[in-house]
Amino acid sequence: MPTIEHEYVETHAKSRALHEHADGARKSDVNGHAYLDCWSGHGALILGHNHPAIVAAIAEQAKRGLPYSA
């Protein structure tokens, strides 16, 4: 049985392709304007969507355990 994620990927190929290129803290619109993305992540994404130092820090912390409850 397909998941909602699978269904979305299958029906939104262009969005998926754009998602694959997410990197850095800037987003651009269809008119070519670039924006600093510090809203959706409530400020955290000012470091970028895939900054190597942040990814490494998260991976290192994950080895130590993560909080499992809200």
C-alpha cells in the first residue's frame, strides 16, 4: 500500500526534482528573485538547508541519542 509520501512523489515530479537541489540558505522564486530562508525554519535555516558542518554536528549528536518524547 503506497504511503502519502510515495503518492506525493509520484504526483509531484517537478517539486521532487527541485527538492533534490535544496542546498544553502537561499530560495528563489520563478521570477529569479533570491530570498534568505529564515522563516520556515524559524531562524534555524539561516545556516542553510544542508550545510556540511550542521549535518556533521547532527550526525555526531545522533550517535549519543536523541530525546524520544515531546
